[in-house]
Amino acid sequence: MDSVMLKQNVGDAFERIFGSAPSAVVTAPGRVNLLGEHTDYNGGFVLPMPLNLEICIAIGPGSKPGHAELYSLNFDARAEIALDGDKADEWSDFILGSFRFSPDKPDLAKGYSLAVGSSLPMGAGISSSAALEVASLRAIAALKGEDEPDPVAIAIAARRVENEFVGMPCGIMDQFASSVGTQHMALFLDTKTLDYELAPLFSDHRFITLHSGVTHKLTDGSYEQRVKECNSACEKLGIASLREVGISDLDRINAIGGVEAQRARHVVTDNQRVLDGVEALKSGSAGLFGKLMVQSHLSQKDDYEITVEETDTLVEVALQMGAVGARQTGGGFGGSIVCLVKEDLVDRWCEDMTTRFPETTVLAIS
């Protein structure tokens, strides 16, 4: 479903459920990460790009002061949240947190109505939660008449929602890609400084995002455990952040041993792969970029231990079927893989993969 159709459907649903036209209808995209996994909360480098899969929110005044009345078009379900209430471990938490942390400081004593629709699957590793946060913050801004809110401020606020309200200790990559990224361009981001640069995609190759069929949930504790292990590595290395070490420090990293050495080794090598990947994009070297993707996947598998059997198999077969590069993308433990495929092979490759693995779905071709 394209963006125009999605906005039309969500706007129509708002009017049907709440009895009046919405004041504003906004969208925010999901993202696929090309290189640099779990580096963002370590102050490192990342290389995501936004997808044409989006979350859409229609917003308007509500009839119940101090509450937001919600309608999910995808679930055909209504919900109501008290704007001064606590999180409930539901999808509505991302909206409630956005009201709390919005740079536009909405009046929480007023009432609001929101209809939500999505072309972005949940649990696929392409940042449905970040898109919901960014869309919510954009909707709140639009309701106050701010048509073009500062995208960096939106990304920072969305990360606060995730960290401080939802309780997910993620970095800022997902929110930044959704808020600041540009369609059909890779986004090179330094998560320590928030300096960023757009990089061109390859003219003769396409990035294909393929959902493995294994849904992940990063709030199950595995993600948080990786954050703790990275912090422990920093303590053993006597540094504040893994950003302070690089490829030249691998002997020092290996010397600390144990799981901390594994985690730090992945972060440091994936940071370097991002830097090398940006240069590969700029020089048009799809072959080099593909090799970096494969190296990144093996690092996720062996050092960070966040892949699953299904994604490992998909990556292996994707390469056998002609992909130049392939890797698991997103927080891990399921979700999606991203593959680099020569343009004239894309249709056959997609058909071969989905035929061999019927549980998979091609989510995007970029």
C-alpha cells in the first residue's frame, strides 16, 4: 500500500470512528539497517535507510479531557489511555510516551483522538516501534500547527520515549533513520555526535529486505543483556564507551577474554565496516559492500550471538542463489535479513527465495 492510500484509509477510519475529519494526518517510515548492528548504543557508526513501509496517524481533538482515544485500523480495535497514566506494555505505550516527551509539550489536560494504520509489519526488525514514536511526535506537532518540526529533535525525543518510558535501552539509530532519513538514500550516522551524511545507493544493484517469518521481541531481555555486556567490557577496558577503541585495539580487546571480548570485538569491527561501507557506496563498489555485509552477519552470529538458525540459513542460501551480500538486520533474534542483489536478478531471486522458504516475505526492494 502506498503512502497516499495509507493516509486516505487512516483518515477515513478516523472520521468513521470519531465522527469528524482529522486535524492532521502524518506518516513515518520504518528502516532497514545496511551495516552497523548494536553499535548505536555504544556511540558508534550506523548505516540505515528508510523504507517505503510506514506508520500513519490521524489526529484531532478528543471528547474526554486528560485522555487519548485510540483506534488501530490494522487490529480494528479501540483503546483509551490516561495521559497521566503509567505504561501498560501495550502498543499504546509508544503513543503515551510521545505525549510525555514531545518537544511541543501538548496540554495533557485536554482530550485527543488518534487513528493509527500501518503498512509496516511488527516484529520484523525494521523499526515499527521507532516509526510509531516518530509518527506520534509528528502528529502532536501537526495538531499544534507545526508542519515541519525539527527532525533531529523528533528523533531525540523518540529515543527518550523508548529509553525512559517504554524501558528499552536502545540507541538512536532507528528513530534517527525514521525522522531524518531520505528515501532511496543510505544514512551514515555518527551516533556519538549525531553528525550525519546521505550516501547514494548502487545504480545496478538493489537491497532486498526479506522477513524470515520469525517474529522477535526485543523487550524479552536479550537486547538489554547485550547492553550490560558492552558496559562490562568498557569497565574491563577502562573506557567510558566502546567508541574509544578501534581496530588497532583488537589485541587489547581480546585480552579481556570472555563474552565481553566477543561483544566489544563485534562493535569495533562493525564500526569499521560502516566506514568502509560508506566508501564502497560512494565508489560504486557493490562487491566490497556485499563482502562487508557477510562479515557483519558472521560477527553478529559468532561474537554478538544474536542470529537464529532461520536467519543464518536464509543468509547462506541467499548467497548461494546469487546475492552479492546478505546479513541479518535489526536488533536480532529473528526478524529480517537484508540482501544485495544485482538488479537484473532481483525478480528471479525473490521468486526462488520465497518458493524455497514459503514462510518468508519480501518486504521491500530499494
